Amino acid sequence: MSSATPLPQTSPASSSAHNEYVLTVVCEDGPGIVHAVTGAIVEIEGNITESRQFESGTTHRFYLRLQVLTAASLEEFEQALAPVVERFDLEHRVDLVGRPVRTLVLGSTAKHCVNDLLFQVDSGNLPIEVPLILANHPTLERLAAFYEVPFEHLPTKGEGAKEAFEARIREAVIEHDIELVVLARYMQILSPELCAELAGRCINIHHSFLPGFKGANPYRQAHARGVKQIGATAHFVTDDLDEGPIIEQDVIRVDHTRSPKELMAIGQDAEARTLRQAVAWFAQSRVLLDGTRTVIFR
């Protein structure tokens, strides 16, 4: 199997202009894979500027990520790779390094994660493009307006409301050519059907108290129990609630002197930072799925 993201046509190999591509490869492990792939890169006079590889001893799958500088177009790169793809049955993807990934942000009432993502995009530090924020409360409207990002509010309470919200997600994904959906403290459970449709391209963030401190006011619960560390987990969304493949986690030591308000501030900072890192790695093609876990090429 193979897939490639359609990109604008670039200059031919004979041109002096250079393109930097990121190539990711997943396949059954075996001899000769790296030799064959790099041979195709030599064919287009490419220079490898970054290389990471991993063989999973449990699944016997091989993972490879390369950044390649070349004057070749995407079409020429794909043509050179085609025999290798067929020979090793590669799942592969070629993209331009730094191309902004089109991202749909889902929100609720919490502002910290959405604000951090939009700030990082506005500052040029996060390679995503956000054509729409969709939320089930109007709280984020002013924040979205500040960053000049379109905002829509649809309630999820009432008969048929959640179904309508999910229908709008599906419409938005098609309408805006969405490649990634981010649940930036969107506190609703997605249906199994939508989870399946967004498999491998939907990221959620939650406080790492789960499942110990479920429901409302987790930081107050944590304070009452005298926790000594708090943190956050970013993971892919599956229909197994909060148990999808983990992309990134962060943990901060705390002690008895911290108030519930302080714990919340520390925890929210961890959530924003962890989600930002997970989204950045995804956008940079550094996250590859290995069954129920992830391979992260930092």
C-alpha cells in the first residue's frame, strides 16, 4: 500500500531550485530496505539532511523517516520510489518540509490549549493552518476573532445535537481539506463511527489523573488526595476512551503547599505544552503508528 499527499508542481530536476521533502516509510522488516530507498534518492540526485529509523521487535515492522534536499519535483521523486514501493510493499508518504498541515480545532469552554495553539501558529512556531475552530460553547469566539480564525458554535445538548455537531465535523473536514483534527479540551466523547473515520489523524489532550480523577474538578480532587505529581497526556483518539496510542506526556512534581488553583495553573500549562508538542510532531511527519503505540522520530 502507498499514499502521497498531492502538492503543487515544483521545478524539474534540472532546475537550480531545491525542494526539501520528508519521506516516511512503514513496512514489514527485512534486508535491503534502506539501501533501496536511498538508491532511489541517489537517482534524483537527492541529499539526505535527516535520517531516523526503527525496527519494532514486537511487530517486526520497519519505520523510516528521511528529509531529502533535491531539485526533483514530487512527481519525479515518486517515480524514482515506485519500484521500491512495489518491491517491499511500502506504506509511504512524501511531503514538503514545513508545509502547514490543515487542522480543525475542536473546543469547549477552556481557553488555554486553543490559545497556545493559535499563538504558536501566529508566531510561526507551529507548522499548521487552522481554517476553523468548532466549539460547543461560544466562550472561544473572542479568542478566535483576536487571531482572525473563523469560529462556529453548535450546542451538543438536546435531542440530536451531538449527532448534528459530528455531522458538521465531517462537513468541515471535507470543506477545508482537513488533515488533522485536534480536541483542544473539547469535552465530548466522539462516536465510534467518527473515531474510525478520523483514525490516525485526531489528537486529544487530557490531564493525566485519568482514570483516577474522573469528572469535574480533577485538580480539586488531586489536591484533596495530596498528589505529588501532575501532568498531561496527548494521544490519538480511538473509540476506547482515553486509551488511544500515546504521542507525548509531561509530568511535573508538586507538593502539599500547592492550592487547587495553583495545581490547575500548573496542569493547564502542561496540557497546552504537551498538546503543542504532539501537534508539532504530527505536522512534521514524526509520528508513526505501531499497533497500539507510536514511534516518535524526534
